[in-house]
Amino acid sequence: MTRGLLTLLAFVSTVLFPWPFTALLTLGLSLVEPLVPLAVGLFADTLYFTAQAGSLPRFTIYGAVVTALAFLVRSRLKTSIIGG
């Protein structure tokens, strides 16, 4: 229940709050839900797309990098907890 509410808050913060708050919230939430940064990045790029800004989906790329790092950290933590 709390994970869902925090995920919803991350999407709402993309619209209502400045990007540093959204980035911190999404980064913290990525430890629990690793796909949230990618989803929020896709949402932000879709929401704030302008043709004049260029064709590089910057938020999606950042979200994909954070998602990959979150999966890497989670796999290392699971291995060390189970193996140790």
C-alpha cells in the first residue's frame, strides 16, 4: 500500500513540484521499486516534450540508468544477504 502511494506521489511530484524533489523521491523509491525511475522518466518526457528542445529523451535516459543501477544494487544485496 505504501509503495503504491509513494509511486503515485512520484508521478504527482513530476507535475507539481520542482525536479530536484522529484529526482530525490524517485531515487529513494528506486531501492524498493526499481522500475519507478524509468516510468517517471517516460512520463516526464511525454509531459514536457517540445520539438525545439531536441530529440533526445533526457529524462527517460536518466531513468533507465537509475533503474539499471537499482537492479544492480538489489541483486548484490540479495546475493550478500542470502549467501552470508
